[in-house]
Amino acid sequence: MMARKHPSQRKSRQSRPRVLIIVEGDTGKSEQTYFQLLARELRSNKSAVDVKVIPGKGEPSKLLSKCLVEKERHEEEYDHFCLVVDADEHAKLEEVLREAPGQGINVVVTNPQFELWLLWHVLDQHGFISGAEAADKAYKLGLTTGKNGKELARLFPVHSFQEAQQRARQVWPELRPNQIGSNPSSSIPWLIEAIQSGAFSI
């Protein structure tokens, strides 16, 4: 009979760093599903970081509060913490962007909202777009589904994330976390590159 491994032995062999990503949406909605699929896609390409995604179910200040609780409870389990939020008329977003980095948490912002990032997987979007327009467009293109288009389509082309990264950099070449870019913009490419390389420092 083989001897059982002591927990500390198991942990010592888990050399890959881990990142906890907290998204705005609810459980099983487009944001959480997308990043879970993306993590799987990146893992198949030998990304440097393991990813866990949990829903924050609220606006940015609620996500920050949730992340601080998770950080206190599970700090030894994770090496990095990130919030993924929309710029769309969130009154407390600027406050979150000031506070989070000091707590060791990076904030990734899409302006106006997450559906823009989904659109960039399949088309160019260089001009201003409202959140409602982005959501409507994503739904009509079959990128989202379900009630109010809040769920990710089953066959969403997550493999096109590199095209989305390129389109995001065309409109915001110096994109970075903890900032709100102009409309349209997203710093999700920074997060993807950090997962691939393990370099979360700014």
C-alpha cells in the first residue's frame, strides 16, 4: 500500500502560481463562463498561471469588498488577485481604482462594458459604442444568449482571443490595468498576457 502524501508535500509540488479573478456577473453568466473557457484555452497553450473565476454579483465596490474577504481567507492559495469590471456608469469605480492597487489587487476595465470585448473576437469596433449597443450587437451576432443576452453562446469563439487583443491595442496601444480607457477600450489583453507569462507586476 502506497504511503499517503502529506499536505505540505502536495503543496510544495504545485509550483504554478494561481490568480483569482472576480467578475461582475452572476454565477454562470457570460463573464464567468468566458474566463473559464479562456483559462482552459490558455492552459492548452501552457500558460504560466492557474486561474480560478468567481462571480462578484455586483458593481465594482462590491467586487472589491468580496475580493478583500477572499484575500484574507485564502491569501496562501493565490498569488494574484484581479477584478474584471465595466466602466458603464459606475459611480464608485474611480474610488475602487484608487484603493485596489494598494491592497495588491489589479482592476481590469472594459469601456463601456464586457460585451465590447466579446465583439472584438469577431469584428472591429473603433468608434464610440454605448453599453446597450454593445449588448444588442453581441446578442444579434449570436455571441450571447439567454434572458437579456446575459449568457455566453455555447459555441463562442474563445480561440479568437488574440484577434480581440489586437483590436483592443489598436484603439488603446498603452492599455494597462487600474485605469479607464476612452470608449471603446479594454485592459483584458493585459490580464491575458499576465496569465500567459506570470508577470502581474505593473
